[in-house]
Amino acid sequence: MNKSYQKIVVIVSGFALLISMTVAGFSFRQSPSSSPEANSGTEVSPEERLKSIIEGYESVLEREPDNATAKQGLEEALRAFIATQAQAGNLEQAIPPMEKLAALVPENEQYQEILTQMKQAQQQAQSAPPPTQPEATNPESEEPLPLIIPEAQEESNPLLNPEENSNPLFPSDTNPNSN
């Protein structure tokens, strides 16, 4: 009876182990930290990430104005932020970081030139009149435009005159539909 008792204990223990592993596997799959829905809500846009990086470097430079690493990191982050804003067509949002960049690295004359160009482009965009709709023309004063190309109006066009050629893809002597 001792051996049969041992077999029962081993079988019950095996089932208990199998069930606990199955339950643990299901709970691991359904944990909220691994689901894509939970991760998508916490994603930060590249623009927001760049803003936080810029703020971090600025706070370091407030404490340590001579920190070359923070200065270089801020320069790179500002350039990346300006590039994303310029590509998105947000010139107004790109000018303040460009001003910071030109002030941060005054020895780089290109930054000052780019800032000047950006400000000029913004002024031109603000002073330019908004695009207007073209005025409707008087149909009596102008000759109407042809609606189809002249070659298509020819009477010998097989596409327009199917009587001449029942299948325009094949010449009449090689037409597989003809007997």
C-alpha cells in the first residue's frame, strides 16, 4: 500500500504543478504592463521628448554655466527641435529655439544667419495677402477650351468608329473574332 500511496502523491503533485504553471502563464500574458494598449497611452511624441531634453540641459546649465557637455547637448537638442518644427512648417514655433541657439553659440555665425532668414520668411508670410480664388471668366469673352484632343475627333479613329474595326487591339485581317 505504501507504493500505491506514493504513486497517488506523485500524480497529484504533478497535476498541481501543471495547473499552477498554466495559471501563472495566463496571468503573465494578461498583465497590463505587457499589453500594447497600456504602452500606447504612455508614449510621448518626439516633439515632447525633445522639449523635455531641452529643459533638462537648460536646468543643468543654470546650475553649471561652464558645463561643455550640457552646452553641446542643448545645442544638438535645439537643432533637432528646430528641424522638426521647420519640416512641419511651424516657423513661428521654430524661431524662439533658434534665438536660444544663436545666443548659446554666438561664435557660430550660421545660426545668426539662419535666424535672420527665418524671421524674414515669417515677416513675408505675415505680410503676404492670403491666396485668392481665381475670378470667374466671362464665357462670352473667351473661346471655350476643347474638351477632347483633336486626334480623338478624327473620323478614322477606330476607338470612336467601331464599325470599321470591331476590335481596335487587332487589325481587321488578324482579328480573332472574325471568321
